[in-house]
Amino acid sequence: MSMSPLEELRHSASHILATALLRIFPDAKLDIGPPTDSGFYYDVDLDHKLTNDDLVKLEAEMKKVADENQPFLRKEVSREEAIEIIRSRGQERYKLGRLADIPEGEKISFYQNGEFMDLCAGTHVRYSSKLKAFKLLSIAGAYHRGDEKNKQLQRIYGTAFPTKEELAQHLDRLEQAKARDHRKLGKDLKLFVIDEDVGQGLILWTPNGSIIRQELQSFIGEELRKQGYSQVFTPHIGKLELYKTSGHFPYYKESQFTPVVENETLSRIVREGCSCAEMVARLDAVSSKLRQTVNDRSGREIIPESRVLDADKLLDGFMLKPMNCPHHIKIFASQPHSYRDLPVRLAEFGTVYRWEQSGELNGMTRVRGFTQDDAHLFCTEAQVAGEVLGCLSLVKVVLNTLGMSDYRVRVGLRDPDSNKYTGTAENWDKAEAACREAAKTLGVPFTEEPGEAAFYGPKIDFVVKDVIGREWQLGTVQVDYNLPVRFDLSYTGADNQAHRPVMIHRAPFGSMERFCGVLIEHFGGDFPVWLAPEQVRLVPISDKVLDYGREVLNHLKAAGVRATLDEHSDKMGAKIRRAELEKIPYTLVLGAKEAESKAASVRSRAKGDEGAMPYAVFTERVVTEIRTRALPAKAQPPA
RNA sequence: GCCCAGAUAGCUCAGUUGGCAGAGCACGUCCUUGGUAAGGACGAGGUCGCCGGUUCAAAUCCGGUUCUGGGCUCCA
């Protein structure tokens, strides 16, 4: 096993952490301690609950271990000897299992530094004194082997660098990242709020944030018109049976809001003495007719006999929609279609609701209610490749317009060992091939990842990282041979026969919430002028030029520019400072000189003081910048 | 959902061994009318997340709960 020098250093740091840990807590049971992208961790089973004070103590002890200048010694042993070493050190609880993971025939090695010895493939630095710059960062819970059925261990995170300077830089970067965090900027710039009385994971878009969202929606709307989409609107709820037909319920039941059962039915079954368990079973069940229909169409036993209940026992309710597709499918199915009509492209900013686990919620990037810039394309099989390409180019237009180039593309394929997918193997192969081919045309590197497909088809995802390195899926294009079958969709072909259309699901932003969250961090709050909630701030130097200020304000407003006049009685410097903190792209300073010549002194976010120009000229410039959706100029480095 | 840590004014935060609730910024009024990142004075603003317990007395101690943060698990 080869490691980069940095990984080697961090891996050694985790051994030194374990050494220190066992000195302070001799009864700790160790699991594993690998390096990570930005540091290292060690998982440990310990009755004592580690606190931040313990981190300080551990760090001090690690320093001692490093100063002892212990050599790291490799020792290769037989499996029997390995078991003996682990036993003699009282570490059999996890280490024997880790030993068992090593395939027969592969070398088994331990590394020893000082009194500590750990089962480890290596490699390591030669002496513990190499460890000069490290810091323990946090304590977290982590399930043994990442399985929530296993015991939760305590994970100690830390980081290490070759030099103190690099460590300091890293910690400084973490600090700077915090300043760009969309949750902080969202509060500072008044873009959105989450109110605990409304509910966790439910975004309230404030006026400023709503402007950004509205601009993004108009932008995408323009592109959709160019590409021949039709706009539709559908409600936020739909009957449970709809999702039983689509297969979303009860398959994804645990990540959906509980169905809404209307009052009279609820009172009736309560009077009948229906238990909760029975009610759940009755909600989950299907009629024999639905079962037969779905199974017949799929040509497979998708719904088992055991889910069938007598019609009078069935309960229907309404679901908050977890996806928009069934609604769009019903619009498509409401009319007969000829091959000449295809592709039909139905687009909607559709709001969906998913019951995400509470611990997973995160600002705007992981929420329980969100609006997808969704569309469903119904096309012939021959059109699939071309339509997928069209969707991908749309995603690229979006990302290019916003200057987002730091993303990766993931082609999500089915996991051959799982049975969670619906549809035939043949269709899956075709869909996966189409996605793979389309991805190749993108001109950016992509990875194929088995197990990342949706349950109804493969997909191409655009994944970006947030300021602290967490990955988020934004734009997505998904090919679906399955739902057209489930809903028995058809069109009439040139041969006058009924044919099955193929569906493509796509969302260039993904969701407005997540996209805006990532966008806030991407721009660090310094939005391009077309997105900025306030585009121009007018700063009159004194009350004497307020009337002139109003004249300029009206001119800008008439040109469609979002501008305000700062009428506070503060000094000009204070007004400028306020505008800077609010990250407004342009500030116009207006004094007696400007009033005389119908001018404005322009101060831009990027360049600072640009001097005076006629306000009509400035207005023209801003309007052009807005219309062309120009990206912000890079701020000039301090002279 | 699980582990750990938090929650005090609109924001950022201080608050000692349990003893009258604090600062800066923001906000309001007044003075000031100015030339590119903070002019001054005064004022208003709080059920210390919520519920319960211990106590003569709780922001402070204990239990529960809600929400937030960092992870883990999950993410159609």
C-alpha cells in the first residue's frame, strides 16, 4: 500500500493519537484510524465520554509522544501471531474483526512506536518527531463499520501538516470558509430564515432572497422557452394511490411525510377501533386490481400478494408530493399523443416535501420542503440520446452563466447486487448506455458510480462542494424506462401502433433552495449585478442634495434597476461602509458637484472609486450588465 | 434517527462559588450637513429557547423537551 507523504504523516498522527489515548485511557478499545482528505481520525470505544478538555490533554500527550522521537517499526507476522499480539494488548474487540478483513495470503503487518503497536498496512514516517504541526479538532459519533446497527464509537478528528505555517494556513482557511457559509451570509444579507415554529428544514424566503430566486427562475424560464418546453402548474398534494402506482409509496415511505387522511375517514376508523398498526397496514395496502395492473404492466411480481387488502379495508389519503413526476405524467396521459408531437417537455418549478432525518438537515442545502426546477420529457426511444444532450447543455449553460466551474459529473448506475430497482435489465442497459454516451460528449471528466442510480433509472449528476468540503448534488438528468410502463403511457407511431415513450427527468439547478445555498457560498455574497437584491445604493453627501438623489433614483428605477436612496443623517463614510457591508455592487455618491452636472460618482464593489460620470451613462452601463448577466469583476488586489 | 456540544436584546457576545440582566453594533429622537469603510448626545429594547424540579433565592444546579452546530447513518 502506498501513501503520499502527507497521508503518511497524517496516518502516523493517528497512531500517535492512539498512543496518547491509551496512556490517558488504558481501557480504550481501538477500531481504526485512517488519514482523510484534510486530516485524520481515530475511532475508539470508550466508556468515558470525551470532552473538549480531553482533546487538550490528548494533544499535550501527543506532543510528548512526538518529542520522544519514537521510531515507527514495521513487523510482519503470521495470522496466529497477529491474534496473539492483539489479545495480549486487550484490543480484540475490534482489531480481530479488522484482522479478519485481511484476505488469506496477504501480508499482515503491525507498526510499533514506543509502547504502542497497531495492526496496520502502513506506511508511516520514520520517527514520531516528524509530527511537528497538528491539532485535534473535534469529537463525533461514528458507527462501527459505518453501519447504524453497530455500536456507535467516539471519533476524534484532527489534522496535521508538514509545517506549522501550513497548519496555520489551513486553520485560517477554515475560518475564512465560515465567513462564506450560506447560513451566516443568509442571515447577514437577509436572504432567508428558518423559523422553529414553522418547522425544521422549511425555508422562508425573505424579500432579498426571493429576488435572487425570482431572477434565477426567469433566467431558466428564458432558456426553457428557447428549448421548446411547456410550462405547467400542479398542486402540492396527490392521492396516495398515485404514488402506489408510481412505486414511490411505500418504497420510500420512511422519507416521506405521513399521508394525510381526511377527517371523516379518520374519525370513522377510530370509532371502529382501528389500531395504529392496523391503520399503517391499511395505508400501505393496495387493491387486488392495482396489484394486478402494476404487475401486468411490469411483467413482474412487483407488488406481492401480501400487500393486497379488501377494497372496504383500504385507506386512501393524500401525500405531500415527494416528486413531481406522477403529476406531469397525468398531464401527458390526459391527451392522446402522436409521434409527431414528441418530445413533450413539461416544466414546472414544483415544490416537493421529503422527510429528511433531523440530523441531516443543513441550512438551505438539505431541507424538508424544496422547489425543483423540474421537467419531464416524454420522447421516443430514438430521441433519448438527443434529449439527454439537450438537458446536459442546459445544465452547462446554467453553470457557465454563473461561473461555476468547480464541479464533478457522476454517472449513477444501478448496483448489480441490489433489488431496489424497478424495470427490466434490458431497459436498464439501454438507459445506462445512453447516459454514458451523453456524459462523454460533455467534455468534462466524469465517474461512473454503481449504486448511485435512482430506483427507476440511471442518472447524470452535477456535484459541487460547499465551503467546508461537503458534496452536494445540484443539476441532474435521469433516464426512465420504468414510470411509462407503470402508468401505461403510449403514443401512436408512424406505423399506427401504440408505442411506449421514454421519460427523462431533469433539473438543472436541482432545487432552488440547495442551489441558492451553494450559490451564496460560490459568490461569497458578492452576487453578479443581475442577481444582487439591491443593485445600486445612492449616497447623498448631505440633505441638500436629497432632491437630486430622488431624481437619480427615479431614473434608475424607470430603467428597471433595483436601487435605494440612503436618507439617513449619517456622514457619507458611514453610508458607504453600510453599502459595502451589504455587498451592494454599486454605490453612487451624490454631492453638489454631481447635482450641478447631472453626474454621479461611481464606487464599484470591485474597483472602488471610479470617479464621476453622467448618471444616464452609468444607468446604461448597469442595465447592460444586468441584461447580459455579467459575472462580477474580480476585486482588485490591494495596491 | 444516533453521538457530542450549544441556545442570554434584531446581530455578535460577556455574565465569578446560585443573590437586582450587561457591552458593542443595529434601531429611535435630537444635534451635526459632510467628498469615498464607523461624527456626537440621549433613548427604547429581555419570561436568559421552552416545560418541570431543587432552593429563602435559578441565566447559573438537576431532569425533560425544542431548535442549532460538528460528525455518523440516510438522501427517489
